Amino acid sequence: MARSCSDCGRPISRNSKGRCRACGAASLLLDPVVEARRLERLREKLSSPDHAAKMSVVRKAHEAEALKDPAYREMRRQHGLQVRQRFLDTPGAEERRRAAQAQAMRERAAEMFAWCPADRLDEYQRLRKAFGAAEARRIIEDDTPGTEVHGKREVANHMLAGQLRHERQQREAY
């Protein structure tokens, strides 16, 4: 009596555990525990700098080899033309590109000048032209409330005001 797969009914060997190879592999792929372990190992492998460098070299070599084929180059050219026609030659594409570029520039500027209060950006730009970026940043940071340098300067000003008041009172006393 021949044994058969419990899932598909194909004949299996007597050493099998109830499934043919195809059904056994399919059941493993559908098992969430096995899938989670497989994905974890794949993430570890892909996050490795060594693996990324190796794949970069492999991709570049493959691309260089493929570009020698005129049919591949023509296929790439045709694909580029299709992309241009589908996305870039549509009405409003230039406006969308400019808007996206402007938004990206605003985000980059916000990231670069996160240290500078928004209401002082114009002043920073003016100072940067006059004194250079490092000196302009120092000036703005010195005048920005809440910074350590500003606090020290405020304390020094307060102490100087007290000293001057005391000296004035001393002079007026005579």
C-alpha cells in the first residue's frame, strides 16, 4: 500500500511525515513563526554593511555587462521615454515639480537653520553676508533668549548695572 500526501494526494515515500515536498514547503512558507524567523534573518543580512557593499559591486558589474547589449540599451531608452510621456509631459507637471522642489528647499532650510529662531532668519542672512556664517550664527545665538551665552550676558549686564548704580549713588552721596 503506497502512502499519499495528506494535502494533494500524490504518492510519498515511507520516510515522509505525511506531505510531499511541495506541500511541505508550502506549509512552512505559510507558518507565521517560520516566516517571522526568515524575515528577521533577511533583515539582518540586508542591514549588514558588508552585504550592501558586495551587492553594490555585483549590481554595478551586472549593469555594466547589460549595457553592452544594444537591445538592453534600447529597452532602457524606450522605458525612459514612456516614463517621460506618462509623468513629465502631462499638464501641470512642471508646476508640480517646482512646488515639490520649493517644498524640499523649505524643509532643508528648516533643518539647516533649526538653531535659529524663525523670526530672526532674515537678520541671520543679512549678518551672514556682512560677517560670514560662523560669526553671524554666534551673533544670533548670543542674542537669542534661552541660550547659555545670552543668559551669561544678561547676568553680566545686570551686575554691571548694579555696579554703575552703586558708583552713581556713591558720587551723589558727597
